[in-house]
Amino acid sequence: MVRIGSARVASWVESHVAVAMGDADDDRTVAFLPILTMPNFTNQELTDIVLCYGACGNNALQAQRRYQQMFPNRHVPDVRTFVSTVQRLRDYGSFAPRVHDRGRTRSRRVMDAEEQILEAVEDDPSLSTRRLAHQVRVSQFTVWRTLRKQGLYPYHVQKVQALQPGDEFQRMQFCEWLLEKCNNQHNFLRYVLFTDEAGFTKTGVSNMHNTHVWCDENPHAYRNFRDQRNFSVNVWCGIVGDVLIGPHILPDRLTGNGYLNFLQHVLPNLLEEVPLGILRQMWYLHDGAPLHFTRQVRDFLNVEYPNRRIGRKGPIHWPARSPDLTPCDFYLWRHMKQLVYSEQVNYIEELTARIRVAVETIREDPTVFGRVRASLERGARDCIDNNGLQFQHLP
């Protein structure tokens, strides 16, 4: 650190400030024409001021000229700024000016508060700014300013399906099979009928707005959830090729027999728009919900789709707790809910009507399903790369 004697500073300032402030007959004043006195400098600019001053052997006038040459697009500080900046740094260890003793005490208090804020965030990155402000006894603005100054930003936590021991192996097995089929059979995913049921309530899905962590870069944090909620309107949809099947409104309490009745008497009508070439080779995929696993349902699907049933204990086993591997979950329901709940829903009839409109809106762009299939392939690779664990929260 450059040290400047007070006598030398006083002498230097007295002899040079007159030049800087404008002796009209002195040609040295030309160098100071574009200079703005006492602007607000950033810490980076003040650091450069100190470095220029030291590089010029504590000669403020030379330091000023050097600064102007190095940073032509910046406001050039006057000669007093070079001296006072170094002096403040020497005396107080800070660029902040000393106004009164009261100001110095406040500065120390703010510094202590900032340290407490950062320590609290390090211990618990999920703390809200309101909680931090209450804990440290400062304003919420001070908390925000401190976190932003340190490059910390709130990143929302993403919900992912909780896994149980052994799930990873089954997920990897399925993804390896899926990618192998895609490699061996051109456009294999076009021949898979992805199906699922979802529930819609009056208010939609849970709000994750207040779930976040503070970090200087996105930690891709996630929080497990276990059970799906019960909804007032149950909807079945399917995707095969570039065709969106449905929606079909299911009973509030769907049983195995009710699902079998749907497969036998409703689904054939819904599949009428599917090209015959796809129907003849079509695979049927559904998850491991109990109503999908009844013997009657399995027997029926084994006849309708011999060796082409993907499900719990099927010819191709569907890995439990894997909504991230079916387009209905990771794309369709999410997109539909955004459309359905763009405005408040007041009546169940209105909710049902919006569900149908949302499906028609998605159906208007059949090219989206090609992108969805590509996303599924990427997801399968990501799942394998992550050893069968959740991958949606990763970049």
C-alpha cells in the first residue's frame, strides 16, 4: 500500500490544486478541460485511481494523465481525488469517505450487518430476504443490496419426483432399451402411444414462488415431492406420432374396471384419427398406477398390443416414479395447465371447457410433437448420464 505523509500531501495539494482549478495563463489547464470534479466513482474506478497513483511515483498530476490515457471513455478524476482516495484507503481501509464520527460508526455497523447476512445465507441458502432482515435487524433493502453486491441471486427450487432405493437401476434399464430401439428402428417414438391421466382443480398447481436458494450461480437445486394431489376433474390424454388424442373426462374415482371400460369402448373411437400405418405397429405406454395393473387390464392390453405394452410388469417394464420420461407429464400437462389457468376459473363447467380449448390450441401446432420426442431422447441420455437419478433440474 502506498503511504503518503500528511505534510507532503498538504504541500502537494496546495501547489497543484491551483493548476487543476484553473490558472488561465498556465497551459497545463488544457489537460483538465474535460475533467468532472467529484463524480461518484465505482470501486473498480477507485482501485484504478490508486494503481495509477502508485505507478506514477505518488505524482497525482502524472497519475491523472496516465488515467486519462488508459481509460479515455471514463470521467477523469481531478488531482485532489487521487490524493484523497489513497489517504482514505490508508487511514480507514475503505474507499468510503469519512464524514463524521457518526458516519464511521454507521459504516462499521453496516459492515457487521453484511457479514451477518452472508454468514446466515451460507448456513441456510433458502432464507428469504424478509427472514434475513428480521434476523439481522436491518431493512429488506439492505439485505437485497448486500446479496446483489456479492453476486448472489435467488434461484427457484424445482420439484422432481422422489425416488426410492432401486429406482435408479430400473430407470437406467428402461432408458437404455428406449435408446436402443430408437437406434435400431427409424422414428420408433412415433409409434408409441404415450398416455396419462391428470387432475385439474379450481386453482391449478401449487405455487413455488417462495421456494428458492441464494447462490452466485444456479445450483439446480430441487425438492422432492411424493404424492399427486386429488383434483376435481380427471382428464385422459395421449400422444402418438403427431396426433394429440383426447381429452377424455374420466370419473372422479376411476377404478380398474372403469379403466378397462375406457380401453374397450372409448379409446377405439379416440384413435380414429391416427394413421393406419401407425395403428398396426403401435405400442401402448402407461405408468404403474394400480388401476393400470389389474389382471383384466393387463390381459386386454396383451391381446391388443402383443409384446408392445409398456407398463408395470409388462413386456417392457415401466420404471416406477418416472414422470420425467413420458411426454404427457414433462410437456403436455404442464403446457395445458398454463393455458387453462391463464385466468381465474370459477366453475367446473368453465374448467372443462378450458381444458378442451387448451387441447385444441396445442393441436394447432403438430410440429411440436417432433420436438417433444427429441426432448424425450435427450432426457433418456441425461438419465443414464446421471446414473438413473432425476435430471430435469440439471442444465
